[in-house]
Amino acid sequence: MKLFRSTPLVIAVTAVAAIALAGCVQTPKGEHSAKPSPSASSSPSAGSTPSSPTPSISPTVPAGGKPVTIGCDALVSRQAMYDFNANFGLDSTFSPKSGSAAATAVADGGVACNWTNQTSGDTITISVARPGVSKLGDIKSTAAKGTAASGYGDASYFSMSGDTGRVDVFTGEYWLVASSVYFAAATDAGALLTPAIGALK
């Protein structure tokens, strides 16, 4: 009699174990289905990252020219700008005006940096490029229509446009331009030109 009573109990335990095992199988399935989504989303972003920086540099540099990779804080240090005028701060959102020397420098693979006076809103813009021998010669010929200035690079020229003074400096293969209403003469920009020229060596 005991044997017949134990049989239903064994069947019941077996059935419960089978149900429990059946429930455990679904958990890994859920985990596997959740894993492909991050890998699918990461692969396009990984593919898009290397393609974006490449075209923005090389096509803009003229034949014989070279890109300029120096940063604004290295071109003119914060200390140098502070010593010139403590009220000027670097404008990280600066975009050169079309047709300006700064815009030309950027188009030629160079850099353009702008500092803004926190009180008056006046600006100082300094740009540098290495456009190659041929284009550098053309730029120098145009700049030479201004007044020759001594003491900066191999050759430098000062010109005025309205209230804004501009100094074009040619040193080695570099073309450097500094412009601001603060520059009534080339010497007014000297405290910034000197460290900028030194940073290009």
C-alpha cells in the first residue's frame, strides 16, 4: 500500500521540477535578446568616427602648403594675453568673418584665434597659416602695400582699415596676422606678436 501512495508523490515532484527547468530556459533567452542592441548601435558610431576628421584638413591646404596644428593657448599663452590686457578672454566659439585674413588662414589649413574684451566687447584676432611658397608670395605682395614694420619675423607690414589695425608677419613658411582696434601701430601688437612668432619655431 505504501508503494502505491508514493508513486503520485514522485510524479508530482517530477512535474514541478520540469516546470522549474522550463522557466529557467527563458531567462538566458531574454539576456541574449538584450545583448545585440548595444553592439548594433555601437558599430555604426565606430564606423562614423574615423571618417569625419579626415576630409576637413587635407583638401583645404594649398599645393605645397602644410596644415597648422598649434592651439590658440600655445600660439598666445593665457599669461601673455593677461600681461597685454587682463580683461581679454579667449572666444572658443569664434568663427572668422568671410573674406577676412582669419578666414583665409583657416581655408588654407591654418588656425584663427579670437580674444574678446569682457568690458568693451572689442576683439583681438590672430591667425596663422602655411599656404606654400607660391601663395605665400602673393599674400606678401599684397601685404607689402602697407607700411613696413621692423622687428617681427622676416618681414612685417602694418595697415589700417577703419579703426582696426592689422599686422601681417612673414616668418619662414608662416603667415601670421594680428588685427584689433587696439593696434594703432605695429608696435601696439608687439607683446602678442613676439610670443606668437616664438611659438611657430
